[in-house]
Amino acid sequence: HGHEDHLGALPYFLQKYQLPIYATDFTQGLIGLKTKEFGFKDLDIRDLHCKEPVQIGDINITPLFINHSIMDAVALHIQAHDLNILHCTDFKIDRNAPNGDCIDLESFKKLGDAGLDLLMSDSTNSMSPGHTDSETLVAENLLKLFKTIKGRIVVCLFSSNTYRQQSLIDCARATGRKIALTGRSSKEYFEVAKERGKLNLKDVEVYDVEDLKDFEDHEVLVLTTGSQAEPRSVLSRISQEMFKPFRIKEGDTLIMSSRYIPGNEGRIEGMLNRISQLGAKIIDRPSLGPIHASGHAKQDELKELVRITKPHYFLPIHGVHRALVKHKELAVAEGVDSNNCLIALDGETIELTHDHFKAVDQVEINHQFISENSQLMINHDAVRRRNKLAWNGVVVVSTVYDHEHSEFKNNLQISSEGLFGGQTEADILAELKQKLESLLKNQADKNLVDLKKIVKIETRRFYKSNFLIKPEVVVIIHEI
């Protein structure tokens, strides 16, 4: 499907390997957006339709429709070497999905009845009991909420959730509101869905956010992104009154139709507090019921999938290690032999036959970092040094060594960034300068490599012993 964690690396892959790409309709549109940024043209993109097999060499792959928080998501039935595998990526079971687009459980059951060798299943919510809420229920609750609000409405949602965008379009239609979208990603997903006929915009007008000033407050609906309070997101900028096209005012209502991703809670609360101070009412957990639904199956759905498909082998995927372990426990409880379940780590090579299912090799893998603005690769060591600079600052020591007379000139200079600042910093640097000048007087006979090491060690020791920090130290010795 078209989520960033599934296709975000595609442009970098295509720089090395020019291969055909199979994708469903909506995902193709998102691939076009992603690869256009990198200047790709004439890519070999081939249609992928549910229940229509694709033959690649001696491997047969059939996509099967699943519910998720993005349109056109599919699982893959893979047939190879007389083996049947079901790769069920991020999914949930929504029997009341919008437009009747329900997961293809009938095909899954047929696979189970015919004999499924391996099930690979999404583990994201395996530690959450119960059943994931339906997107239709969310749509109903949002409409109930809209009918109670008189002023302007701002809804924050994940930009890729085009089902939610459609629900909000329907709410706007039912309550006579005009829509404006803010945020680049929100607009891009919206335009792709619109171009490919995925959205019903009948009797709904979409405006630039600047034009909403021409309408009464009860006619305004703004869709925005930034649910995790990302520093450069639109909602974060709105909270700091740094987004000129739209300012929060008394009487506005912000609806958080999203979830808090663990680790972001403090930043999100700070953003919401700022918006509250600007006069908006904030709704994130209304008493009428859920206004956000996960795209990932919870325990009841995960167990149902195992019961339906009756796999001989089981491999939990897509989740932290604890979630993988819990998912294995759920599968065993539904009848899968514990010895036929595998917890695989990133980089492990798995071998599957009718007789065994095991890890046979380990491929060395590392995180790959991308510069957001230039799209260039950044190696792991550079990222580590950036983090170190951010936490501990940097001290630069510069001096001149007279090689002919084997002495240092009296011009030691020290500067720093990201430490204390102001007069405090000036006093600290003056003290450090005295120490280093005294040190260098007795080290003039050393070679330059050793001298740099000595200065670096002494500088770091000075900061650690006095201030319990270890800044990055750069030593420059000019030789004359």
C-alpha cells in the first residue's frame, strides 16, 4: 500500500535497480508523486488488481483486498515451489467498512481450506485486546460532533487517511461547510485520490485556506496535519501563530481525529495547550465515541485470521519484538504448533520447505539516513556526531606552531557553540585558555598529531570535571 514506510525508500532502490513495479491504482498515484521529486521518468509501473494473479518467473502472486487506514491496500497470496504463503501486511477486519470495501475473508478461508503453508501477519496491535473500531463508526461520530459545533472547525488527521478525508467531506456536505486543506502531504494525498476517482466531492466546495475569510464561521472546515506536533507541521505552526493564512481565534474547535504515537505525548500536549490559550476548544476523546480508528488489527482480529487460514507455519511481522512474541502466543492459542512459529529479527534469512521453517543466515543491515532537504544519504557516524553536537556543543581550539623555533606563538584562540553563552561562557573560555597555554609551553617538543590529542583530551577533561559534559572538541594547529 501507499504509506511512507512501505514506499518511501523506493526512489533510492530505483537508483540502483531498474525493475518493474507492481502496484494498485491509488498506490501508483503516490509512487508517481514520490518518484517525481527525484526526476524519474518512464518508470515501468504495472497494474495490480485484486484476485488477478501476476506471474513473475516461477512465482505466482495474487493480491487480496484488506482493510487498512489507506485506500487500495492488499495482502499477497504467494505460490512458489509448491508452497502457499499469505503475506498479510498492515490490516484490520472491518465488516462495516465505508462503501462496503470489506476485507476479502472469503479468499482467505479458501486458502486455509486448501492448505496454507505459511501465514505472515501484522503484529502492530497484537498487545491490544478486543477489535479495532470501524471507520464507518468514526464517520458517524464525527458527523454527530459537527452538528453540535457552531464556530469554525479544524480537524487534524493523518494525511494519508483518505477514508477519513472522505468522511470529513461527507460531514461538510451534511452541515453546509466549505473545506480547505493545509499541509503539503494532505493536499498531495487529496489530489491523488481525487484524480483517481476515490473521493466523492459532489456538492462540496474546496477552497484555499486564505479564502475562508469570506465565509461565516459556521461554514468553515479546515483539514490539517501535524498530529504528532512535528516542529514544521502546519498545526504546530498554527499553535505558535506562525502560519499566516490561518489563525486560531476564540470560538474555534480543534478535533484531533488521530492518535498519539508513543514518545510524542509531551510535545503534543505542549502544542494543544498553546492552541487552547489562543481560544480554541480541543476535542480528542469525546464521550460520544471514537473519532479515530487504527488501521491495524487487534487481538480478536489477529486470532480470527489464524482460525480462518489455519497455517502450518506462522511468522509474525511488522511490530516491536514484544508484539511479535505476543502475536506468536495468540497463534499458538488458536492451534498453531509452537515449534512451527518463528520470531525473526531484521536481516535474518528464512528458509521454508514442507519439512522445515527456520532462520539459515543473517544479512548485515544498518539504518540509512536521508537529508530531508537535499535527499542525500548520510552515514551513521555523521548522524551520531550530529546528535553529540546537539547535546554537548562544540569547542574549537586554534593556535600557531613555529616549527623552526619549536614553540607556540602567543595567539591561542578558543570559541564554542551550544554550551552556556553570554558572560558565563566568556569566563569559562578564559579559564580554559590559561590551562591550555600552560600545557602547551611544556609540550612544544611533541609532534603535531600528539599535540592535537593532548589538547583535545585536556579540553574534554576540563569540561567533564567542572560541568559534567563532554563537548565535541576540534583542534586546529597551523604550522609555520
